[in-house]
Amino acid sequence: YWLIPIYGIIGAAISTMSAFVIFNLARMGYVWYKFGLHPFTISQMAVIGLFAFSLTVIELLSIDYSNLVFSIMGNGAIILVLFLLPIYFFKLEPSLREYLNKILGVLLKTKRA
């Protein structure tokens, strides 16, 4: 109601996101209070924080390449270094680590052949 006149469609997106986050946090808090169940582990919270950090760095750097392909590759490299490599080396998500090992095995196997 307040954000749409100020920001237009971006205000609608911000208000929708805010309502979604508040609703899901309230629902998660209720389940935790009533049943003692929490859907996230500490390592998953670290992954979420790492993702937020990576997106913040990409937004702050705001590297403007003249070519769209170079822009995608540059931002992808930043996400790889700031997000995927720490998850892999600090073993935050075992399932992701297994998946990446599988991909690396296939890539290295085809590279030798």
C-alpha cells in the first residue's frame, strides 16, 4: 500500500517479498514452538548467509562489461569463488559436495579420453 506509489512495480515486489518472508518466519516459529522441529541446520544457515554475501558483493561491484557474455561469465566466476568453493571445501552441504564430485569425475574422465 505504501511502497507501490513510491517505487511502482518494484514496491509491489518488495511488499510481496516482505509478506512472504514474514509469513514463513511466523509459520516456522510456530512449528518450532509447538513441535520442537526446526527445518534448517546450522550449515544450511551458513549457506544462506554465504549466498546473501555473494549477491551483495556482486551488486556492490556492479561490473559493467560491454558484452553480455562476458558479464555472465564474470558474475558466474564471482559466484563460483564466493559461494560454491567455500561450500565445497568447508563441507557445508554433503549432498552438494557429492554432486560436484560426480560432475568433476565425469569432466575429468572425458578430458582424459
